[in-house]
Amino acid sequence: MRILHTADWHLGRVLKGMERTGEIAGALDALIELVRSEHIDLVLVAGDLFDRAVVSAEAEATAFSFFLGLRECGVPALVISGNHDSRERLAALAPLLALTGAEVVARLSLREEGGVRRYPWGEAALMPFLSERRLVRAAGLLEGDASQWKGHYAEGMRRIIDNLTAGFSDRLGLLMAHLTAEGANLRLGGGEFSFYVSNSYAVPVSYFPTTAAYVALGHIHRQQLVSEAPAAWYPGSLVQLDFGEGEEAPRGALLVELELGLPARVHPVEARWGRSLRTFRIPLTELDQRLAEVERFSGLKKLVIQGQGNLALRERIYQEVDGVLEVRFETASQGAVGDPLPEPQPAEALDWVETYRDYARDARGIELKEDQEEAFRQVYEEVHATT
């Protein structure tokens, strides 16, 4: 059995005002060609099809186009929701996508409630993203007392995985989940710094049953093997989604060959889809000499200029250098590059209107007008008045 394992498309992703859907669409077109050329039997999409609950029409059309392409190839797909997806929206789209041969599971169900799909070749246990708050409810279904699981995310996840995979035995068993596996490498940037996940929201890989032929994961954007027995992989995102992700970090998709009684054979797809993102850190005194270096890079750029700058210089860079999405100035009073980041403020200390204003500027590339800020304030106060 030949499987294409993919995840973390993030259609509708907007980076500093630039939508990345066109680049992701190119990657999905390449996957359809792989399905044809590699004679794929099944496609797995392990969550985060979309970057947020409401996305552009282009983003939705791109997703539909991919599944229609699979239908033309006669290849079915299994899809689960991720933490960026709207569960409600994916559940509503499920009947429509079913017409293409894609089975979409947006909400977690236990084994006895349809959380496991059975096929002639074996069965697939499907585990969409589950937050701690929702886990409390799911664990309550297993034990009858949800309150005892509050704060015990990993243990609750173990119970659910055990439930979903209880029938894995003499046939091929697939587990597909959108979660953080303990020990996953979140290597940042292009340097050598690595952060290995180990916290109360991570799931130990020892919880994955050895009876599983393959564990298809989504959520971490760096392609990697996290367990050998059973084989458990993250395929990574299709394109480099943010400047914080290493330009050369492995990502893309995985070709998986499964045969009953034999270890899974996994082949990373070696492709670099989408535009590369790179951060340039330049002292203000060297800026003019190094702008040519920045211009030669054909990808998307972020400039961190070390020194006291001004709006006129920022605008000049935007106008003269193609592909610059952000220009930021760092001064000695703000801390040297590499200094520890300040402690995040607790939620209750945040000014949420100001936080929303910063989000709109940094993530969407827009400046809010006074009436937009007032509308946000009213909605925020109405919501919190009822909770």
C-alpha cells in the first residue's frame, strides 16, 4: 500500500500583509503529480488545511481543487482538523468533500462512535486536534468524571489513543493525529539552536501502539521522525510559513510504503516549494554596503537594522528593494540581538484593543481606523460580559 502523507498546508496564510495561498497552491499541484507518478493508493492530510477559521475564497478554492484532482486520479483521502482549522466549518464541508472521495473528520470521536474507519486493507484511527479544555470532556466519556483529568493532558491523550487503536492486530492499522509529540525538534532559524518539546501538552511517543503500522502526525512544521517503533513522522509544512522557521529546514511531504508484517518504508519528498524567507541583520552603519546582498536574495525578506532608524529610511527600503515584508530597527535600549526575550505578560494585564491593533499591523499589514477599534472594543466587552 502506497500512501502520501501531508499536513499543515495553512491555506489563507497572510504574512505581513502578503497572502501565501498561491505558493501553497503550487505545492498542492506538485502533490497531485506525485499521486499520479508514484501510483499512490491513499492520501493522508493530518490537519491545518487552513490557517484560520475564515479564509479567502482563493484559499477555499485551492483546497477544493486539490481534492477534485485526487478524484480524477481515483485516489481517496483521509482528512482531520488541526488547531488552526475551524472544526464547525470543516464538519459542514465534509459532505461536499465526500463527493471527491475525501473523508473528513473534524471532531474527535471514540472508537465506538465512529472514530475508527474500516477498509479492506485494515483500519484508520483518526484523531483531530484536541485542546486541553476539550480533552476534559472526552476523558469524561471514558471515565465518567471529567474533572479528574483537568491538567493531565498527556494521560488523557493516552486513554484516547488506547481506545482508538484497541482493534489494531492482524491487519494494517494507521493512526493519524494532530498533536505535539514529546521530543519533537522545533529548531528555529538557520542556526544551531534547537528546542525539543517536553511539557504537559506534549504526548510521549511511547503512547503510540506498536501494533500500528504507521503514525501520521501533523502540527510541527519541521519534517522529522519522532518514533521508530511504530514509525511516526511529521511531514512538515509545504512551504516555509514564517521567518522564524529555518530556511533550510526539511519540510514537504512523505511517501509511505506499508506491507503487512513489515516495517513502514518512509521516503521524504525532496522539494522546495514556495518562496524562501530570510532575516537579514545589518548594522545601520553597513546598510548601504550590504543592500546589494539583500537584493540578490530572490525570496521574501525581513530586515533587522541595528541602530536608530526612522520612517523615511524604512519607506526608502520598501520602495527600493523588492520582496521586503518587514523592516525593524533595534537599538541598544531594546536589548542586543540574542538577548533573552522579555517575560510575556499575563492575559489579564493585556490591553486587548492595543493587542488587536498590533496584530492587524504585524500579521495583516493594515492600520486600524478608530471606528474599527471601537467596534472591536464593543464586541470584546459584550463577549466578556456574558462569560
